[in-house]
Amino acid sequence: MACDLWLVPLVDVLCHSPDNPFAEEIQTYDRALAEADLPPVPVHGYVAGLAGDVAPVAGFDYTALHLLRRAYLLQLAGLEVTPADGLGGDYEQLLEMFEQSAQRSALVWHYDHAGAYVPLDFAAPLTNDELLAGGGPLGSSHALLRELRAVAPSLAIDPDDPPPAPEPPAYPTELEEPAAPVADDGAPFAQERHVWLGLQVAATRSLAQGSLIVFS
């Protein structure tokens, strides 16, 4: 199944508009952030050329996303990060064995099909009943980028000089349709690397532009 990542610029002309399609979500995020004694979702003035547009930034398959999460959990647990032919039972075992660590991970503890990352720096994903009833845990773009950098060497990626990110989807993909195929050069971790590159460019641009990262 396909998963798209979108960037939503947190600019006043969008966020303060009565037609803002993300108004309810931002209010939910603000309440969750306030409960954690954190500042609200940062909204800034529009600057042409810097703010960006509401647009897809990456796309990948859900299974590949879980494979990347598996690799991160293996590293977090001090275990050897090995390639996987598919998503087997070891991922579920890792989630059970290291549940507390998983729940503190911006990369791992996140719904697949919904939810968001905000350009605010906090360590662990936020959860409450309102978030879980909607988009799931709310993550930090800063924390996501830190975790991506941490797992990069295990995937043979230089976090300071990563390969170019894959092109984003040309159109919004439906949940049931297959994701675009991953370019496989025969090297291990092709799927994990594909997702890593998409998430890395999303997190980097989220921080540079002040944008929300939204799963769809």
C-alpha cells in the first residue's frame, strides 16, 4: 500500500484562513503541545520563495516504512542491523521487547496512514485520547531528523552527504494502490534507504521552511 508525505507550510495566509483544511488538526496539535508545556504550532509570515506550497514531498510503501523502523529498533537495541526479505515476525517481537524505547521514538511510534510532525523540538512523540482518535501520535521534525541521522550509517548512508532523494509522487496516491517501485541496484537495504531519503528531505524542508509533515 502506498503512503504519501506532504508538506504544509505553516504560514499565516493559510493557517489564519477560514478555509484552512488543516484548522481542526492544528487546534488538536496546539492542545496536545500545551498539555506537554510546549509552545503552539509555529505560524509565521508568508515569504515568497521560502514558504513553499502544500505539496507531496515523498512517497513509499508501508512495508518499506516498517522495514526502516525495524532497522532503527535493531540499532537502538544494540543488535546487528541485517537486511530483511520481507516484514516478518521479528519486527513485532522487537516492538514488544522494546516497547518503551519504541514509544519514545519519533520514527517508530507513529501511525502509518495519518498524523504529523511539527517543526518543534521535543524528544518523544505526544499522545492523548484526542490525538489517538484522529491522526495518532504527534512527532517532532527535529527528533525525526536526529533518528534518521542515527540509523543512516547502518544503511550505508552518509547523513552529511546523502544521495539525492527520489522524486515525489506525481499525483496523490490512494491507500490501496501500490507505491512506485524502488530502484534496486542489488545493494542491501534498498527499501529502507528509499524511505530514509524521503523522510530525510521531508524533515529537512520542514525545519527550513517551517512546514508541517503530514502522512496521507
